[in-house]
Amino acid sequence: MSTSAEIDLKSCIEQAYAAAHSCHGDLDYALEAFTDRLVSIADKNLGEASRQAATLRFLASLHTTDLYLAGACALSTERAWMRFVTNYQAYIQRLADFFFETDGSSKDLAGSILSDMFLPDSSGHSRIASYDGRSSLATWLRTIVKRRAINERERKWSGVERLDSQPELADSTAVHRVEASLRSGRYDSMVRDCFKCACDKLTERERLMLLWRYEEQLQVSQIARIFAVNPSTVTRQLEQVYRKLREEVVLMLASKHKLSAPAIKECLADILESPGSSLLVALKAR
């Protein structure tokens, strides 16, 4: 790689590091370690002899802000884990509630997943060290929770009765059918329609808060400074907006699109990981 190419790559990584540092703060994760992680991921996916342009495009596609947090957590820095727990503990619990809401075991499931993130695996690395940034950290965590919930559900059923004598197991196969239909985009148009209708009922202030949060990726404290209010006020108002949107989306899915309660639950779980994706389209179209 030429000197100019090395400079471009270095600049790209430094910019990503600066943006991640600005988002998460100082997590005791050095630029050198961050650089090594990104280069390692690029080499693994593209090969060490990849051209500069391809490498830069690949790095631009990574969720480098999430990689910064995950990389710091992999080094077991206290600041990083506190940040991870603050950002994702409640999210993991909500996912567990969606996928494993049977007998109160969702709390145990969420707790075990958090523990797995900390503890080293057979290679001596913590589970979070395997995160490579090709999807968002939220998406990666959702996949882990979903798989664990399905495995745990099947394990518990298999320990109760033989498969051919347990009629409720039809619901277990339905999970796989719903996941396949979600992957094929069955609910995409419904979600877009519901978000559009729900966004039409937002006030201008509510719309601005969501745009700043998802499009500009501002932190709650930054939005609070813009409105000259306490961050807790913004947090409370955002929660009210999320609840308002959720209630409207659920109503539309049931009344307009005639989805059953289980289908609505799966649909909500699918968009829970990244509400900004479909929401942004609806907000901008307003």
C-alpha cells in the first residue's frame, strides 16, 4: 500500500475513532487498539491484499461507533461495561420479554446473556469480542437473544414431554415460519404504512426530537441543550413519543392490516432493534 493510501486509511480510522469517542466518551480504548481491530476485520473479510478503495468502502460500511464500545468492553474496561449496561441492559430485557414471555424466565434469560457478554469463552475472549461491526450492535444482540430464547424454549419443552404428545409445540414451529416470513419482507410495507400514519399524529416538537435522535444521532444531553431543558425531561418526552407511536402502530396493524396478536408481537420485535430505519422514512416524508 502506498504512502498516500496509508494516510487515507489512517485518516478514515481516526475520523471514525473521533466520532465514536465523541458518542461514548473516553472508555480507555486507545486509537492503536481500535485501528488494529478495524484492520483485522477488513483483512478477514477482504484479504490482506485488498485495494485501498475497497478497504475504505468496507470500513465505511462498518458500525464503527458500536465497534469502539464493543472493543473497549472486550478489554474489560470498567467504563466500557458501565456504558454497555447503561445502553443495552434494558434493551436486552425487552427483547427477552418479546421472545420468551412464558413463565417469568425472560429475566433469567436476559441476565444470562449479559453475563455471557462479560465472561470469556473457550478461546479466552469475552463473547462481545466476536462482534465485528457488520451489523449494528443492537441487531447482533437481538440475534443472540432470539437464538437463546428459541433454544431455551425447545429445551424446556423437550424435558417435559415427548414431541408427539405435546400439541402446544405447533407454536414452536410457528416461530420459525414467522421468522422466515419476516426475512422475506412480509411485514415491511405494513410497518412503513403504520409508521407513516403514526408520524402524521406527532407534533412538530416530537418530530424534531426523533429526527435529531435518529437522523443526526444526537445524544439526549445534546437535544436537551437545544431545547434548554434538563436531559431527564427529554428522556421522559421521548419515552412518551415511543409509547404514542407504539400504540398507534399496534392499533393500525390490528385494525387496518388484520394481524393476529402473535403476528403483531413478532412484527414489533423485528422493528424494536432499530426503530429509526422505517421511522426516518416516515418522518422525512411528512
